[in-house]
Amino acid sequence: MTSAEDPAVALLERLAVVLFRPKHPENVGAVGRACLNMGCKRIILVDPRNYDHERALPLATVHAEHLLEQAVTVPDLPRALGPFTQVYGTTARLGGRRKTLLTPAQAAGQIVEQLLEGHDVALVFGPEDRGLTNAEIEACGHLISIPTARSSVSLNLAQAVLVVLYECLQAARGHRKDTPVKPRSDHVTHAEQEALFAMLQRLLTAIDFIPQDNPDYWMLRLRRFWHRMGLHRDEYNVLMGICRQMSWALRKKEDGDC
């Protein structure tokens, strides 16, 4: 069976590797080669620093050149993640707000189930020199950490991409071949989720439910609750409707109409 006939590779077409502010073009090229070998065809570059396509090509090799050619470049993370319905961030740092971490194998099984359900999934990898910040991590619904023998040393960017994609490919090959793959359905996108969280933050701050000096920390709990529940479109619409009505009621009260 060729890779073109491999149903696992076909399933991974809904998966994208998002490189946030990559520092070295050579690493981008190596990521392209990793993606080619593991069946991932989508690469998104977010505000890459000093990106030089010619320097990236030798590391991609001639075989993965087309993946670099068709890679999409966007200026910021919200724009990159907006269309996706499931987002996984990767982190080497532990503790603090970085809780409920998945190993690549655990994440891969979950990702494949989501792909079968019609989700579009983004895997976000941070800059080589600092990784993803807390603010960038909070934009991700799930977190992946790759266990290593030395906790103080992080993997090379392309190595991390390769490990995660390898597990995704194996998980895709492990699911029953007669499992129907659902078409892209009306899942709630990342952009829509962010709109809901922004409205909730404004409302909950206005009624003093969360403190104004550090609302992001308290909103993190709501974000995690949302991702555990896995709410669907109709439930999202109900929540947005409630938020709009609450916003209207608050404005009416401020105007002295009630």
C-alpha cells in the first residue's frame, strides 16, 4: 500500500502543524521533512522570524519541498487557530497553569477520535528559544508534554514535531478501518470560542464575579471547563444568547432604565 492509499494518512489531512514564531529557517525545513514522513500535509507559520525559504529547503530535502511551498504564513496566533475546532499546545515546562498534560501517545488517541468526529485539529509548537508563554498556552484547549530523561533540556523543534506526529500516525493506523469518518460538521471553531470567552470575561468582571486585576487566571478555569465538556453548536448558541441578554440587561441598568 502506498502512502497515497493509506487511510491513516488520509485521516491526518485534517491535522495541521502550527509553528509559532520559529527562529531558524533550517528548523522549519526539518519540520517539513518530519511532516512528510508522518503524513501531515499542513504547515502554518505564525510570524516567523528571519524566515529564509532557501535556507529551509536543504533540511526539507527535495521530497518535502512542496510542503514548504504550500505552507501558509499568518501574522498572529488567533488568525492561525481561528478555523480549527481543537487546538493542542506543546510545552516542556511543567507546573503553574500547565496542568492536565498529555503524553504524545495519549494526545494522539484523543486526536484521532476527534478527527473521526469531523474536527480540524491544530498542533501548536512554540519558538525554539522560549516555547509558548502562559498567554499562548491559554489559547490551547489541550496540552502535550514529551517526557524525556532530562527534564531541564527541551527537544529540538523538528524532533518534537516528529514525536507527536509519529504517535498520531500510529493511532490513526490503529483505529478500525471500517470506522466511518464523519464529514466536517458544525463544530464550534477556535475563533468562536474566543468570542464567547471574551464576552464572559467582560460580563463576569462587570458583576465582580472575577477580579479586575487578574481576570485571565480565573478565566482559565472556565476555559478548562469548556474543553472538558466538549459543548456542541446548539449549546454554544444558548450560552452566547445568555451572554448577549446579560449584556443588554447590564447596559439597561447602567442607563437607569431598571
